[in-house]
Amino acid sequence: MRLVVSFCLALLVGCANLHSSCIRAAQAELRALDAQIAESETARQRGYRVTQATQSRTTLNICAWPREPVLFCTTHTPGKRATRTEVSPAAEAERVMQLRREHARLVAVTADRIASCPA
């Protein structure tokens, strides 16, 4: 009896996870679009956009080896550097309007995708 109850609970949990993962996948594109809208509105308010650029740094170190008194070693360290890029408020406002139109269309598509998820 315990085995049957455990099996039913495991099946129920598996179905719940399947349903929630289907919903999460259906909403992924909408969440990404919401993030783009938020970033564009922030850039329009600030007047600039922050971008991350990869920048590697090479440092010179003194390494000690058993047979050598002093030896120099180099270390390559990857890093990121934030840069500001100015934006046009008018162009950014237009971009936000286009993204909002796309958002309205995508809400209906997302509702259809969620409706097709297994219950």
C-alpha cells in the first residue's frame, strides 16, 4: 500500500514539474522582452546605456622555482569592463514603443502556449 501511495505521489510531483516547466518555457520569450523594455526605459532616463566589454589583463609575477633563484611568470586574467554609450532619447522612446507593441502581440501567443501545456 505504501508503495502505491509513494508511486502516486511521485507521479503527481512529476506531472506538476512538467506543467510548471512547460509554463516557464512558454513565458521565456515574454520575460526576455520585459527585460529589454526595462533596460531601454532605464537607458532613456539616464541618457546612456551600459555595456560590458571583455578585457583581459596580463600581470607579471615573480615565481620561485627550486633550481632558479628568481623567475618571472605572466598570468592572464579575463575581466569585464563597463562602458557607457550615449543614446538618443527620441530613438530610445521609439524602440520602447516598438517593444511594447511586440509585447502586446506576444502576450496572446504566450496565452496560447500556456493553454496547450499539459494539465
